[in-house]
Amino acid sequence: MTINQAKLNLLPCRPLGPERAFPEVAEAIALAREDVALRDWFRNHTAFQETLQRSFRELPVPADLTQRILARAPIIRPAWWQKPPLLAAAAIILLLGLGAFWLSQPRAPESAFDTFRSRMVRTVIRQYTMRIMTNDMTAVRTYLATNHAPADYQLPAPLLQLPVLGADILSWGEQPVTMVCFDSLDEGTLFLFVLNRADLKPVPPATPQYLQVSKHMTASWSQDGKTYILATTGSVESLRRRF
């Protein structure tokens, strides 16, 4: 986890709030104990939250506030179509009609590659781990090769300039998928997925193809018998800089 990621995870963290038990928040707090600059930032952030909570608690509340609000509220009489039984019936009819319309629309079948790309992105959106955490790419490749995951991947020169954070091994059916994490330095973590091309059809072309998948922008391409996906929460322009 980078310092910027830790700050994002700590922003909604309130003093003694239940969110401190969330894994990503707990990891950020642990990092703050080790990093002096992050610890000072978190201490100031917590102090501000405590001051804000105290200020709200000290605001005077008029004793007749409830009565004053109710006195100003207009009396709204529901029309015939707003009465609960009729409204419920109308809602059911509308939903059935929309459902029938949606089911009747032709939809392009999702290819195996589309499913693969979507699953990889969903993996890092939910929560991901790195079985090996290191800044040494040689150590990453050795770990992957030892565990029979794609390790002889070829990276674009700009991507090679970024610090590697670690790696993990995912799966696609019975096939291992390499996941390598990079620090983009300005837009959080970059996720690279590598799969042997023979295990996935249809394959993307050699020229990177860009597509937004949920919260992530992705670039997909094939090279030397392997299929690659690069994903980031940044923009398509930030991905283009990696090639």
C-alpha cells in the first residue's frame, strides 16, 4: 500500500469509528505507525475530526425545534394514484413491462476474453493480496516461475521504469494467471495480468485496446504467445503513457 492509498483509506476514518476494523483501514493505520510523515498527517486529520465532532455536539438545539418543523410542513393529500394499494399495483405492472422489454432485447454474447477481463478487474476491486511483496522484479519472476505461473512476460519500456510492489497468482479455470502490481507514482497501483494466450480466445491484437471496466480503465494486448491486461483507476491517457 502506498502513502497516497493509505491517506485515501484513512480519510473517512473517524475517532473510535467502526471503520477502523476494515482491513484496508487497519493496514493504513499500521503503515502510519511506521511512516513518520503519514503518522503526523493522520494525527492532524484525527484532531480535526475530533474538533468537528465536538463543535457539532456543542451546537444549541431549540427545545421546540420539532414543533416548529412540523408546524411549517405542508399537509399533502395523496391523489388516487398515490394510494398504497393502487400505487403497488401500478408499480408491479410497470416492473413486469420493463422486465419483458429488457428480456426481449438482443444482447451480444460475452466472449471468453470479456469474461476474463471483467473477472480480473473485479478481483482487485473487492480485495487483493500479494503473496510476494518486493521491489525486486527478478525475485517476482523467480517466485512466479517456481509456482508455474507466466514469468517470462515482456513489459513496455515505460512500465519497466515504475517501481514494482509485488505479485500474486490468480487462476482462470485450471490455468495460472500472473498478477504484478506497480506503483504508478501519481495514480495509485497499476495491475498487470498475464495469461498464456493459448488458454484464452479470442485474443486481443498486438496494439493495446482500451476499455473502461467498472471503476478501472484497462489496456489489453497480446505479444509472444501471451495475453496482457493492464488496469488502473486513472484515465485512459495515464494508461497510454505506459506504452
